[in-house]
Amino acid sequence: MPNVARASAASVIIIGGDALALSTAHEICAGDDCRVSVLWVANSEFADAVEAVGAVFIAGRPERRESLEAAGVKHAQAILALSNDDQLNLHAALEARDANPEIRIVLRQFNRALAAKIEQNLPDCSVLSLAWHSAATYAAVALDPSCFRGLQFPERNGPLTGFAIRSADDRRTAERTIGEAERAVGVRIIAVDGDTSIGIDDRIRPGARLVVYGPLHRLLETTPRQAEVEREAAAAARRGTRIDWRWLRRIDKYLAVIAGAFLVLFGLSTWHFRDAFRTDWLTAAYFVLSTMTTTGYGDMTPDRSSTVDLAASMVLMMLGTIFTGVFTAFLTASLTRSQWVRIQGLRPIRRSGHIVVCGCGSIGAGVVDLLLAFKKPLVVVERHPDAALVEHARDLGFELLTGDASRDDTLDLCKLGAAHSLVALTNIDTLNLEVALGARARNPDMPIVLRIAEATFAASIARHFQFDTTFSVAAMAGPVFAGLSRRPGERGRLAFDGQEFGISERPMPRDLSGEWRDGTIVLAAEHDGGLRLVREASEIQPGVLTLALVPLTPVAAAHDPLAAVAELRL
């Protein structure tokens, strides 16, 4: 165990033994002048990774008083309980509060409802549902692939908003002032060609690169894919008035050959016996069909003095028996497969412009709830759906497929050729990659959003497989927890055009000089349970909940803090 005297000077204690704990420790060590202790059960590899980011590793049981004291709980400013166990996090935090009544508590909780209640009843405490926090980004990017960050403002129950990239290439933005463009588009323009010090009267040159913020429903009206989506919807509507012959491609080729041979034999035999019986076409067809199906009513028989007629009748009976048997086998197999598909919850999707969500765990459930508010057709693929999800799908009208999204036959049912986007949110990184690669093979132009737990792996996948919308939960949440260790209302970090900003959500102060740095960008204010986009702090009354970007000093990182644990099973 490291020297306890050294650890006693720590001002922040982190509980956890995974990539999230390590990412948060790196954020605090790189951005603040304070000591950080990471308390977790003994693990030499993880301990080395903790030391590498500048923190102190303390081996022990997080919920025990002696372990907390070894980590310096009596002198700590904050404790961040970030393990995967909700009960352990709360237990350790309450033990820390008993030992140090002044300590600030930051909790990770999977249960969003419990998180809100704990935050309301425990003083100086911030609780974050990691699944819900990350779900906002996954949902925003699924709707608009040009988004690079999503969040709800006001937090928890506010509308989904996002930060996105746009180009000033239409009459609503090009050659207009910032104020005119914002009113025309309905979003807040943060930067033009990387310049954030823009005034409301500055003009936007054609083709300028814009960084914008706004509610997702307004961003969707200006998304680069919107025109394409509208064209696809119009084309789908036109196709609905025509006969769709693509169903022919789904016919089994062996069955088609057999059916063709049957029709040829039936036609030739009908032609022969029409002449042999000197009768009409219908009567000849009746005789041929009754012979091929071995029905044989006896009302018509071949001429026994004619060798050709007898031989033809025998061939018809033998081949008819074969055709009938094969047809029965194919029909039985088709019915059996249809029944199996129905039992398994698998069926072909008939919609267009839908979003496919693969994996409906804690994060996936949040993404589904957010997407349903936008009236987009939704297809959810889950290997083991629980009863609540099945009922949710039935009540809200989205498609639920029970199956493994990495299997080709499951993806084939999702009609990916006409899908709007796909989000892979299972708990296994390699499974998400497999789903993404399978989806790309079926629709190379479809946006694909990937959830990858480990940050360096996420960056590698984005680089080598060109999945640009790949997001690491730990990388997104680390800055949030680091900010919450100092004060409530911190929403993480945002980077664009070589600049870094902290996302802050807190009541508008009376004195801005003591609260926000120079260069702070005010984005929105709470208004009747929703939000109102604003440009100047003077537009907001003191005490009104406000969302702003606060400029940060870039975090110097001589190494990747998560690379040291890339091979660990954390």
C-alpha cells in the first residue's frame, strides 16, 4: 500500500476500478492543483495506471472507514463514488460524510429516479446517471450525424439539444449577419471559422464553417442530410403507388425452377391430350391436373390402344407425385420458419427512414425514450428483451425484434437499405463493431453511431474503420465527474476548432466577474420548463438557470491515460 501520509494530503478521493475512474482521475490531475487518491481493491496493473496519471492508488474496501481514512477522507474536499455498484457507491459516500461532514459527494447511479431523489435529499451532493448522460449524445447523433455532442437542458427533463457543424451555403445564413442568421435558422451560432468572438452584426461569408447549438428539432431542419431524407421520403411515397416487383427476388430459386418445370409439363401435356381426346382446352387441363395429382376420378381415361397416351399418363403420374411432394416440403418448411420467426419476435421491417437501435440496456433505453419524442420510426433489436421493454414497444408503437444484431439474418430483417441511421449500444465493444461492419455492408451511406467503452479503442476504431461517430462513455463522463467534484451544474467539456470549453449549467449570478471567465459564451436560459436561446448575459435575470460555455486552459496530456489499462478486464 502506498504511503498513507502522502495520501492524507489528497483533496479528492475517487472510488472505482475501471476506465471511468481512471479518466476522471486524469481530468482532475491535469486540470486542478490538488491531490487525487483512487481507492479500490488491490490490482497492480490498475495501480500502475493510476500512478501514471499523477494520482495515488489506495488498496482497500471502499465502504470501510479504515480504507477511507487511509485515502485521506478527513482532509478531502470531495469524494467521487464511480464504481459499477450503486449500493457500494452510496454506502462509501455516506461513510465518507460521517467521517468528514464537510466533504462534497459525487455519485454515479444507474437508477435515474433514485439519483434525482438522492440529490434532492443529500446536501452538497451531485448524482449522475451515466447511462442517461451518454444517451443524449447517442440519440442526438443518430438523429443528426453532424452533431458532436448532445445534452438535455434543463437537465433531466428538458428538451434534447445538440452542438453541430454547419456550412453557410444557403440564403438563411450566407451574407447575413449573425443575428439575422440565428433568427432565420432558430439556433445559436457559437463560432464562425473557429472565431468565437463574433458580434451580432458581423456578416457570415458564403461557405463559412459554423458551430451551432440548439434544440434538435431545429437542428434537424438544417441538417445536411435533410434534403436527402425528404427526397427519399418522396420517392418512397411514389413507390407506394406503383407495383413493387422486388418481392420476386425473395423467391427461392429451387422452388422457382420446380414451378417452372411443372408449368412447362402441364402446358405440353394439356396440348397433347387436347388433340388426343379431341376436346377443349379446359377439359384437357382438367384431365392433366387430376392425373398429376393422382386424384383420378375415373370420368376420363387415356386411350389404352395408344402407347403414346398411356406412356404420357404414366409420366404425368410419376412426375406429378414428385412435384406434389416437393411442393408440400417447401410449404411445410416455409410455415415452420414463419412460426419460428413469429415466436422469436423476428419479422421483416416494412418501414423507411427508420432508426435502428441495437441493444436496449441502460443506455439503449434512454436513447429509445429520447428518439420517440421526435416521431421517427424506430426499430429496436434486443437479444433478451424483458417484459417491460415488450410492453413499452406495444404501447408506444415501435418495432421490437428479438435477436442477435450481429447475425446477418437479423440485420437483413431491419431493411437497412432504407434506414435513416443505426446505433450500436450493446455492452460488448467487439459486438458493436461487428454490428456496424455488417450494417455498412448493407448500406455504405447510412450513418452509424457506435458505443465503445474504452477511449483508446474508440479512437482506434474511428481511425481505422472510418466510423467517425464513435463515442466512449468513459471519455464523455470523465470531464463531467471531474467538474462536479468542484461544483454542481458542470456538464463536461466541449472541444472544437482547437479550443476547449467547460459546459456549465447553473443559475445566472448577479456578479459575472466572480463567476465566469472572460470569453464565456452564454447559450440558453430556462423558460417555462423548456429553453430560450440567448446571446448576452444581460438578457437573463439573476437566478434563472443558464447554460454557458466557459473557456478552459487546454489539458496537457503527455500520454493517453487509458492506454495503460487497455488490456485490463476492468
